[in-house]
Amino acid sequence: MQRRLGFALESTEKICQIVNGHNTTLWENGWIGSAALRNALEVSKIIVSMPETMPEVVSPKEVALFTKNAWTY
């Protein structure tokens, strides 16, 4: 998914898929008996807004460093 970094960052990691808006199972919670607790762990509730709407907390220099070296990750 294209983000403010200026390049597409695709990942098979479940947490990354959730951030990109996909609905996936992050935890194995079938063993939990309480429906209220299972509901509280629903991954669609993790992201309450798009990252673009939040104030920046990472300095532009750090973003530039990540963008420059992201291909090594």
C-alpha cells in the first residue's frame, strides 16, 4: 500500500496487513470462552484512524533515513 514514504510497502506479516486495511486473524483466540473478550480482541478495532490523520511523531530526518535504507529490510 502506498504511504507517505513515497513507495509501496507490501508485507505478508499479519500486523502489516491490518494496518493496510485488510481483515485478518492476528491472534489465535478461539480458546477464549468469553464472547465479550473475543469481541474486544477483534482486529478491526485496532486502527481507529488512518495514519495520515495523526500528527507526526517521527522526525523528517528519521523518515528520510528509513526511506534511503528500506530496501535492506
